[in-house]
Amino acid sequence: MSNWKIKTSLFLNYFVFAILLNSVGTVILQVQNNYGVSQGDASVLEAFKDLSIAAVSFLVSSYITRIGYKNAMLIALGFVTVICFIMPFTGSFLATKLLFAAAGSGFALIKMSVYSTIGLVTKNEKEHISLMNFIESFFMIGILTGYFIFSYFVDNNNPQSGSWLKVYYALGAISLLAFLLLLGSPLDESSVKNQQPASLLSDFGKMFRLMVSPVVLVFIFCAFFYVLIEQSIMSWLPTFNNKVLLLPAALSIQMTSILAGSTALGRFLAGLVLKKLNWFLVLAVCVILSAVLVLVAIPLAKDVPGTAVTGWGNAPLAAFVFPLIGLVIAPIYPAINSVILSTLPKQQHGLMSGLIIIFSALGGTTGSIITGHIFEAYGGEKAFYFSLVPMAVLIVCLFLFKRLQGRLHPNTP
């Protein structure tokens, strides 16, 4: 149990940021109810989160070793703790935007530092892989838990109530616990302290040269359109449940947990399947099944009963079926990331990771904003039918990605 304090802190770090970052769909619903914000305006919350992640990742990646992994995590945790404790006193849409900007900035520091710290606190490759998987799994647990924590604080009898803001006291307490645990944990960073960071201009040049190579460029399109699909659904599912399926606000948030659970299960099952089958075949089938599920599930929303929904027992079938899309889209993102990293030389993995974070963030922002505006103008059903367009683009990009990757590694199955 060596380094147990730091390892526990890493789990808590990911847990609290999983809740904060993936609460954007819940908060989009709540700012509409509490502050009278339109669906189009509410969609910008995704941009405050994702663009902050992209900007900080790009600006700080060269200097993270100079700051120190532990110090970077303490800065992120301390900043977010303060913001969480302030949130219940604000009660404004502007404060909500700033919260997601702070959470995105903090997560960029956390993710870079956590990934790097794992190598410092593990002894071998098997231990490294094991801890990485546990931490990523804990991120999904955080997402699942977040839906139930937020729904507990939502007052269905008074949708305009700001009682849901009290959830940030709980999140601030968890963040403070992680901060104190990390503060009292020794971490030997001497092996990386002597690495001299490159200049920002030099990093930008290297990243641009990597980005314009054909296989990386096509991969970027794959990652961008996948995250566009995922975030457009995840961010707007609570609003879809509430406005289209007519579920109470708290239940709308709770039932979004089906999406997180099916996504976690999908990635676990894909880990077994991809050991035996060609990755392109698996992902192509996943995209096709996703489109089929959209075409099957969305029409079910028209059959919503007129009676009041009081719980999971009498929720409409569409509330259970559509979130299962997570099961089939889940394998795509980890698989394409793994393929591109295994295709490139190891010395380019750091820059490639930066590109993955940046274009994933841009895809998430684009998807949420487009879906929000379609939702406002044409309704929730058409907003989710829109996901069929990026799905069609994605399968073409995957085909091109497979061909280019195959030319670089002709013996790869």
C-alpha cells in the first residue's frame, strides 16, 4: 500500500471533477428553470468548460514539470474548492459560466498531472495499466454518482428554487478533502524536475507539423465528430427527459445515469471484443447501431402518456431505450485514441495527447451549441435526429483513418 495517500487523492481528484464536468447537462436544465435562460444561451456552458480545458492544456503542457505535478493538482483543487463554496451565494447564469471555466481549467491541470504522477507511483507496466484503469473507471463512477447527488438537491415542487446550488457545498467538501490528502502526501518528482520545458512557440510548431500529417488530420476529424455526438446527447439528455418526455426535473437527471452506466459497460465489453476482432469492423458496427437506435428510440417519445410521471416505475419507454446509445458509441473514442498513439513514435505521444484534448474539447462545445439551438428552434426530437448527420460523417472518417493507418502499418489487422 505504498503511496496510498497520493493514489487515494488521485481517485478523489478524478471523482470530483467527473461530477463537476459532466454536470453540464444537469445545469443546462436548471439554468433554464431558475434563471429563465433560453436553450440556445444555455448551450454555451459546454464552451466555457471545453474551451478552458483546451486552452489550459495547450498553454501549460510545456511547463507542467516546472510547476510540479503536485503543485499543479493543489492549485486546481484549491481553486475549485473556493469556487464551489462561493457558488450557493451567487445564483446567476454568469457565475455558472465561471464555474465551468474554473472546472475546465482545473481539470486540464489535474489530467496532465494525474497521468504523469501514475508513472511516479507505480513500479512496473502492469501496475501502471492497473492504476490507470482504476482511475478512469472511478471517473465513470463519479459521473454516475453526480446525477444522483444533483437530483437529491433539486426541488420538483418548486422548479425555480435555488436549492440545487447547495450541492456545491458537498462537492467543495470532497475537493477540500482531496486537497488536504494530497498536501500531506510526499511525492518524489526529482526524476522529472530536470526536464527543460520547450518554448510555447516551439511546441506550437511541432504540434502543427504533427496535425497536418494525413493520418493525424483524419484522426482529428474522427475524434471531433465522435465527441460532438457524445456531448450533444449527454449534455441535452436531462432537458430532453424534462421537456419532451415530461419527467420531473429530479427524475430527468437521475435517468440520465443510464447513459453513463451503459457507456461504462460498453467500454468494458469493447475491451474484450477488440482483443479478437478488427477495430474498424467493431467501430463501424457501433456507428451503424447508434444510428439504428436513434431511429428506433426517438419515435417512442411521441407515445408519452398524459399521466404524471412519478418515478422510474411509470417512466416512458423512451427514457430507458435512448440512453442505451452509450453502449454502442462508448468503444469508439478509446479505440481510435489507442490506434493513433500506437501508430505514432513514442516521442510524439505527448503532443498527440495535447491534440486529442484540444479537438475533443472543440467537438464537445460544437455539439452542445448546435444541439441547443436546434432544440430551441425545432424541439428535442429533431435535435437528437441531428446526431445522424455527424454519425454519417464519422463512419466515412473511420474508413479513411483505417486506410491511412494501414499504409503506415501494413501488417496491422
